[in-house]
Amino acid sequence: MRSIWIGYDPREAEAFSVARVSIRKHLTMQIPIRSLFLDELRGRGLYTRPTEVRDNRLWDVISEAPMSTEFAISRFLVPHLAQTGWALFMDCDMLARANLARVFDLCDPSKAVMCVKHSYEPAATEKMDGQAQLRYARKNWSSFMIFNLEHEANRQLTPAMVNALPGRDLHRFCWLEDDQIGELPPEWNFLVGHTDPSIDPKVVHFTEGGPWMKGYENVPYAAEWLQQRRSWAA
């Protein structure tokens, strides 16, 4: 069983829709594409972390840090939601340029999680629409990650853990040993402005801002994103 999960934030509803339509355009097999809605997860009692709004930013009280999106922490509930097989989580500020069914073929069953292991040290202190650009270990590894739900280690990642630990610990895969994290090729999570531009991306990640935001209309791969938006709107 395979599944794809996309984080949803109402401020990026358009990006979410384009990400989903770009995935569907390339898929060659039936893989369910599901959404992570924070209000729904709260309503089901799965997400109980206290949050506040400070300076017009969503603030995670446990982490004592701002959340750049509503799915900053809820992504780690995907193993509980999916239950079996392989489950891919991806941020909504992404554009699929290839068949995501193929990335599952790269998964190593001996690993608990598969991801692109970025060495990412952003110089800026802000990203997107004024959101804080936080620095933490293994940054962006969890923006596109595939959980092996048959792996014993992932049984530790319960909703109780997700609702209790600081976000920085979850994003560095604190429940796993280093050798339980498998590596995907960089083209599966191509960070615009950071990944080697000679690489032909299969998934483009507009991590610092995308063409749906003022001032980012001309970033690399914006034209392709805008074309997908036209397809979605039609």
C-alpha cells in the first residue's frame, strides 16, 4: 500500500491545489493523495499541541518557536493516519515534474524513513510571506519524506510523542538511529536557489517563496508552476 499526503495551509491553498494537480498529471498508477488539515486533526483529537498567535504568526508553545505553516508538526502524524505500507509526506510549496510512483521504487525496506539529506544553511532570517527562517538540524529533510510503516522504529512515533516533543526534535527524526534514515537522490526534493542547478528536478521545492507570492513570480520553474495553475483553474 502506498499513499501520498500533502500539507495544507489556508494561506497557501493555491499552492496546495497546484501541487496536487501536478502529482496527478504524472502518476501512472492509483495512489491515494490525501491532505493534512489542522482543524480536522484537532477535531479528531489527534493534534492537541497548544498554539498561539504572536505578532501575526502561528506560535507553537511547546517548541517556543513560530510555525511557518499549519502542518509544521502535524506531518509527523502521517504514520498514524496511513497505518500500513509506504506513506509519502510532502510540503504544499512543491511542483511534481515526474511520476511519484517511481520514488517509492527507490525505497529501502531496511530503512524507517527515506528523504533527501540536504546540507541546508539558509542565510536569510525570513522566508515566504514574512515567516521566520528557522535553523535546526536536518533542515528540509522532513519536507519530502517517505515513512516505512512496517518498520519497528516508526511505532515509537505515536500521536502522544508528536503532541509532546519540540518541533526541532521531530524534524531531526529523534526517534530514529542515523542508519535507519535512507537517502533519496536530490532531484526528488530540489530546493530552488540551493540545490545544484545542473540537476534536473523531479520535484521542485519553492522553500523560500513561490510564484503565488509577490516578489517570487520569476523564480526558477515559475513558468511551469503557472502552467499547472492554469490547468488546475481550467
